[in-house]
Amino acid sequence: MKIALAQLNYTIGAFEENVSKILQAVDTARASKSDLVVFSELSVCGYPPLDLLEHKFFIEKCNEAVQHIASCIKDDIAVIVGAPSINTGSEGKNLFNSAYFITNGKIEHVIDKSLLPTYDIFDEYRYFEPSGHQNIVEFKGKRLAITVCEDLWYEQPLLTDFGKNKPYNVNPLEKLNASGFDFIINIAASPFAHNHVSVKESILRENAIKYNKPIVYVNQTGAHTELIFDGASRVIDSKGSTVLQLPSFEESICFIDIDKIIAGKAVMQRLLQEDKISLIHDAIVLGIRDYFRKMGFKNAILGLSGGIDSAVSLVLAAKALGAPNVRALLLPSQYSSEHSVTDAIKLADNQHIQYDIVPINDIFSAYLSTLDPVFNNSRPDVTEENIQARIRGALLMAVSNKFGNLLLNTSNKSEAAVGYGTLYGDMMGSLSVLGDIYKTEVYGLARYINRNEEIIPVNSIIKPPSAELRADQKDSDSLPEYELLDGILYNYIELRKSADEIVAAGFDKDVVMRVVKMVNTSEYKRSQAPPVLRVSSKAFGFGRRMPLVAKY
Amino acid sequence: MKIALAQLNYTIGAFEENVSKILQAVDTARASKSDLVVFSELSVCGYPPLDLLEHKFFIEKCNEAVQHIASCIKDDIAVIVGAPSINTGSEGKNLFNSAYFITNGKIEHVIDKSLLPTYDIFDEYRYFEPSGHQNIVEFKGKRLAITVCEDLWYEQPLLTDFGKNKPYNVNPLEKLNASGFDFIINIAASPFAHNHVSVKESILRENAIKYNKPIVYVNQTGAHTELIFDGASRVIDSKGSTVLQLPSFEESICFIDIDKIIAGKAVMQRLLQEDKISLIHDAIVLGIRDYFRKMGFKNAILGLSGGIDSAVSLVLAAKALGAPNVRALLLPSQYSSEHSVTDAIKLADNQHIQYDIVPINDIFSAYLSTLDPVFNNSRPDVTEENIQARIRGALLMAVSNKFGNLLLNTSNKSEAAVGYGTLYGDMMGSLSVLGDIYKTEVYGLARYINRNEEIIPVNSIIKPPSAELRADQKDSDSLPEYELLDGILYNYIELRKSADEIVAAGFDKDVVMRVVKMVNTSEYKRSQAPPVLRVSSKAFGFGRRMPLVAKY
């Protein structure tokens, strides 16, 4: 039996486009004599559709799309697509998250998801009822265990460091195993996170080994606002070895002969060994590209400060959108160093990016004189720094409004964490490029970008970071050194350690207390920040829901 | 048996403060010879603690607080408090949402919540495992059915208009009823929504009638960022009549003799009949007050335009914080009408509010001349309007930064819905006062505020709404009349009707299509808006999660 793995990039709610992609892939699979084509979870509507699932018109469109696909599959090729289905029972949530098994013009089986991830960025129990039963699908003499994404995740690493480690009450694979099957199909919508790649790998491997059966895993690719799906669909043999891996961050259709794999005759491929930084790089490029494409925009704008964050953001944006579609503003003030302009120009020239130099001094002076009667000779403080950041933001938004370029935000995760940024100033933007990337990782990205040639001026990489909002300002005036800061932040945010535990791990108590307090008191700022391209297992935004008003 | 209903206002994570409130209320109850004191859901830690529940240190503090309470109850008075408890089983989520029954220095019973709301603003299944069993608590000769909030909501109105209407698979009251009980205790954290008041009432009434038993319902009061809890705790007799109702939006301890109520001898009280607008008014005042108090701020600032939205916001802020703690800026431009300033001054004077007049013309000119080389003689458009709104926002934030006044946002729900506002301009603010109140309801609030005297200048109420960002601009140039607009919005947002259904209900097709499109394309704006004080059953923000990048 020949199986096609169709790893495609869907748009949420774009039924016509998604269905047409699916049908084209079916044609491709048919042309190569496939018996079965597997698409990813909720492929018909795109994942995650969020509260669109609460709208009747959306569910009706999902159903119509599935019916249309069925009506187009007139032969005995089988197709597995993902879409919501209505729970016709008298109790429970209104929908199931389902895999539709379609062949010969008919929906032959609807298999519902059992394990509904409801943590981090996942809200599936908000919409879906867990399936109560597991059925094997028989097709061309084979017994298929068709599962949806999390159904393989009965055993998974701890989400918190209290309690125990099995978040669900049922293991659907055990039930399927009791009936007996030849191989597992898993349709997924599993977002990329650099520190989750190996977890996903081991979940697949361990299930294959435990049940001694191959797994055909099809994930979607493409980005939906903050979520970036890598794809990286694969086939694992019953020994847990990967025998096929589709590329990350792009569409791909690949084929396998499942009989060979069941017989243990498939040659094991080397896993694509990509390092963390190159994966993050490719993820961000796809994240920017899909945000613009799916929003219907072509052009970006960003502020170039001569520093490393805006430099890295610019290169990634140019890669994603093409240099002619990216525009930069240099916004020097009286506090800007000369190199901030020269480094920025050097980069823009390197990358063939259109730029304007728009000094903010006149506007800044106008603010100060306008506010003079209100401020009444008070001493300059962070207020005047924020005014400069807000002028820069307003100028970027003005060019954005005038010419239709979406503003990219260039703040990094370290800054976002401690609130080192001006709300409605440098925190503006339609999308945060680096908001899930710690400062120390931004350096890694810069070096990766420069691996073959000096694209980002070395001076932007080696100079001490500065916001340049007052004379001789350095980030290190307000913040611990980034190596130290990022270490504390990783423990607090990703690992959810308490301040006491972080101190016990060897960090300086005063620094830890200061950093933790900065994180806690910046929730209100982050709550108004742009969506952050998520590349870690705990990004700011939708997947991290801390109270704004609380004492802790 | 005498029962005290303790309706208190907790702060999330403020264990010391919460526990001290609880113990003080126990003292009060003891002094009045109560046998049992009932507190609300998650009273020990405050509701909703959100992702703090994923932190071990937070759970430990919850446990310590409950242990401390137990150690302080040395006599035979019983206390029911709410706190998370750890799921010691080997499967399922790590926590239960529990009611602790404490007496004689010991935790005698821990009763776990069965029905976990996971819709709108509720994410309980993100953290909690549903209870699998229901036990009756015997105390002083009575059999108590202790339930947590949603446990009474097995039967509830449809959340969507497809599927069926029972969102849960089990009715905990049925199980409890099989064991037999004398009355129901329900500890709740049920937020206020003006169009939900009667639903809540009927849920309580119908359960009382169905099981023919009284219900003692204790809700928390107080606001946590966007959520405002009214309290309105009450006692319903077995015929479904309310025999005691605690006040809305304030702390209160009341006492009942449950034997009298069981015997049907309690005199039925008249329900406090408050109208929608007065409830919204009181909710918003509490929402502002608690946001500031729990954030540790005293002073607010807002921009006064002479229009109705900022006028109503100012009055509500003054009520919440005291007039001396509210400051206003009047920010006229060349497009401001004379009455915009005179009406604003009249209001500020009425309310004894400190104000400054800060004209934005000089800054606006500086922006235009700075941008001139970039804009290159392009025609003025919405860009120039946005610049003005952003200057106003930046000036308000400057005074906020300089003097420590939190900025209140004054946009209404109609504007927020259709994106009629400038991101990083008039959409700035730490808290949105009117963001869940349609423009037509804002008029109702203004009339309510003026019910005894002219507080808001009548001219602010009767003049045609205008943003005054260009000459002779009126809201009606860009938007349908508000009566019409709000009707369409209510159908689309609250009732989740499709555009087709709204047209079928009699609205003009072109207008409906235009409005729905404006709502759909403004998600990115709203995603960066301040938290909105929620007073309806579907507010923008946390409870409404629409994809930013989608086609629909």
C-alpha cells in the first residue's frame, strides 16, 4: 500500500483555497499510484480556528467543504482530512475534532480525537468533546489506527513540577491496540518550538516501539499569527527509527510503501539534523512571510537603530518578503551615537533596503515646550525617554499608514520579559519578530546570518547594547548582563521555577528578586504588545496567561 | 443551624490579606453565634489565578493558607473556603478546584468541582481535573450538598446555536440527590454580566425547585482586571423564592437560620430590582476602583474631548477614585470645535477635576514638517488623523509617566468593534472603561448620571458624535447611525449570528456586510487594546478569541 503524506500550508477559514490545495494533492498522489493520502489535523479549515468554531456559519462551511471533497474522490483512493464534526449526542461539547476517512465518493469513517490539549497555546476543550470510543479502520486489507495529534501524547513530559505526569485519563492507543492494527496514522497540527523538537521525536519513537508498529505522522506547515508549524512530517518504523522525514517550514508531498516499512525493509534515513539557531531562523522567516501573505500585505517597515535587534529583524524580514518590500526608517535623536546611523546605513545598503533618515529632534522639542507648562520645571526622568520612543513609533506608524507597510516590532524576549521598552513606543508593531528570542539568542542569530559573510555590521554585534534615550545610556545601567538575565528568565518563564528555587540553583539573590519583580510588574505592558512569533515552548502572549492585577 | 454568607473582595495571590479577611469574617460569624461560615470559590487565592496555578510556589502558598485557616478554627464553628487541591491520582490534571470544609482545627472534607467551565472567559479545564465523585457532608445533624459554582450549571442556555444544550456529561446534583441532602451550598466566582443576571437567577431557582431544597449561594465581589464580580450572594428556598439577597458590588456578611428556610418559614424578600444601566454603572465604578487599588495606584488621567464617552468615563472615574485623584487633559487641535473645550471645562468644573489645556498644534506641525521629505507632497488622508490621535495619546502618557497617574481609555464597544479608533492613539490606556458598552448604552449611562442634575453638560449628550480629526468630521461620515450599528453588532458579537442571518432578520444587506467586515478586519487592533471592563456576556478581550490572520 502506497501512502502519500501531504504536508500543506492552510489558511484559517479560507475553505476554497484549502480544499483546492487538498484536491490538487490528491491528484498528485493519484498520479503516483498512491492508495491513501493523509492530510493534517483540521486541514479543511486551518488550525487553530479558535472561536470561529462557535459560529454556526463556520461549522456549516467546514461540513460543506468535507462533503465537496468527498464528492470529488470518485475512485478508490482514500483520503484522510481533518475537520470539526458535530456531536450529535445529548451531552457534552458541540463538536469533535475529527479525522474524515473518505473514499469512493463517501465519508466512510469519522474518527474523533480523544485527548484534547488544553494548556499553553491550546484551548481544545473550549470547543471539543473528547471521543469516548476508538475504532480501527480497515482499508485494502490493512488495519489502520487513525489518531489525531495529541492522541499519541498520553505519556508526556511534566507540564508542571507538582502532581504527576499523565494529564489524561485514557490512552486511546491502548484501546486501539486491544483491537489490533497494522500501523498508526497520526494527523497533527503541532507547532514548532525549538526546545520541543526532541520531545516530539521521542513521543513518536516511544509509541512506535511500545506498540511495535509504524507511525505515519502528518503535520501542517505554515504560520498562523504567532504559531509557526514546522511540518517535519515523518514515518517511523516499528523499531522507532525514522525512515522518512519531510522538510521543515515548507509544503511537501512524499510517498512511502507501508508494506515495506511493516516488513522492516525500509532503509533508515538520517534525521535532518538542524541546529536550534537555524531552525529558529527558518521559523521566523516563515512566520513573517505567512503573516503578511495571509493578511494580504506585501510590504513591511521597521525602525533601524544600528543595534543588533533591529538589524537581525531587518535581515529576517528581507528574507521573508524580499528586500524591495522592506523599508527602514533611521530615527536619530540628540542622544544617538554616530555609529548608530552609520551601522544602520551600512546594513540597509548591504541588504538593498530603502531607508529614510528622519531626525526626531524637532518633534521632541515641540513636545517638551508644549508640556512645559504642565511639567513645571520638573527634572527629566523616564518620561522624556518614553516621549522619544513614542515619537519614533508614531513616525513609523505614519509611514505605515501612508504607504501601507506593516510595522514590524523588533523587541527581544529579554526586554519584553523585564518591561525594558516603551509601551506605544518601541513596543509598537503588527508582529513581533524577536519577542520569543532572548537577547543572547539574538546574538546567535546574528552570527548565523553572518556565517558566510558580514551581512550585519560586526559593530552592531559587538557594541554594548543601548537604547540611546539619554546621554551615554547602556542597557547594563538598568539590567543585569544579558547572560545572567537570560539564565534567570529561562528558569522563571520556561521552567516556572520560583525565585527561591532560582536562588538555590546558584543565582544571586538580589538580582533574582529584582528580575522576577520586573517580570511580574510588566504583565500590563505585555498584554498590549503585538503578537509574538513563537519559537519556544513558553512564549509571551496567548500561551502564557498571567493575571495583570495580582500580588505574587 | 445559623449560616453566615461571607461575600468578600479578594486579591489574587494576596494570601495574607485574603486569609486575614477570612479569619475576621469567621470572628464576626462566631460573635453572632453562627454554626457555619461560607466563603466563595478559590477565596484563599482569589479568582481567577490563571497560570499562577501552574507554579509550584503558588500551590504551596494555597496549601499553607488553608492549613493556617484550619489551625485558627479551634472551636466547632465550620468554615467552607475555596482553594485548589492537588490531584494525588496517577492520571488527569494536577489540581482540583475544591471546597474545604474545616472545623475543630481540621480539614474535615475536601469537595472537588465536577463541572469545569471552559468557554468565554473561563479556562478551568486548563488547570483542573473534574471531580469523579460526589459526597454529602454531615454537620450538626444536617446533610449538606456542597458544590462549587458551575456544578449547578448542568442545565444551561445554549452557548452556540448548533448542537444541543447540555455541555457536560454528568450532573453532580443528581448524584448528590441520590444520597439525599437537606440543602445545597454553592460557592461561586461568577462574574457580572448585565444580560446574564436573569440567567443566573433562573439557574438557582430551577435547581431549588427541581430538588425541592434550599440553596445557599455565596459569590465573591470585587474586580480582577477585566472581570467584575457582583457578589449578589443569596439564599433560595425550596420553592425557588429568594429569601435573602446580599448587595451587589460590595462586601457583606449576612446570616440565615437554615432550619427556618427548610421549614418554609422564612419570609420571602423582594429581589433587589436594579435596572441594567444602574448595574453597569456600579460595576464599572467597582472595576475602576479595584484595578487601581489592587495595582497599587491612586491617580488616574484621561483625555477630555467634550464628547460623551470621555465625559461618562470621567464621572465614573471620579466616583471610583475620588475627584482629587482624577486629572484631565484637554487636547484641542485646529479641528476642535469651540464647544469641545467649553463642554469639557464645564464638566471638569462640575466635578472639581484638575485639568490642563494642552494644544497639540505645535507638535502636529513638527510631525508634518519632519515627515514632509518622506511624504513628498502626498495628499492628506487618515495618516494625518492618526498622527493627531497619537500625539494626544503620547501627551497623556507623558503626564502619566511624570506624575504616576494611570491612563484610562475612553473608547466604547461600538468603536472597538468596528476599529473606529487609532491604535497607539485614542486606543491607549491601562484600562478601558467603556469598551464593553455600546455607544447607545453610553447615552443611557449619561442620562443615568444626569438623572438628578446636569452633571454631564447636555450639549455633550445631544451633539452629533465626532472625532474632530479633520474639518467638519462626523462619526456618521464613516459609520452607520449608532442605533443601527449597535443592533448589527449585538447580533454579530453577542449572538454570533452570521451576516446572512442578520440580513434575514431585517437589516440592510450592504450595511451588514460593511459592518461585519469592519469587525473582522479590526481583530489586530483589538489584540493590542487595553483590558476592557466586562459587563456583558461577550466582551472583547480574553473571553473572545478570534484568529487575527484568517479569511472569513
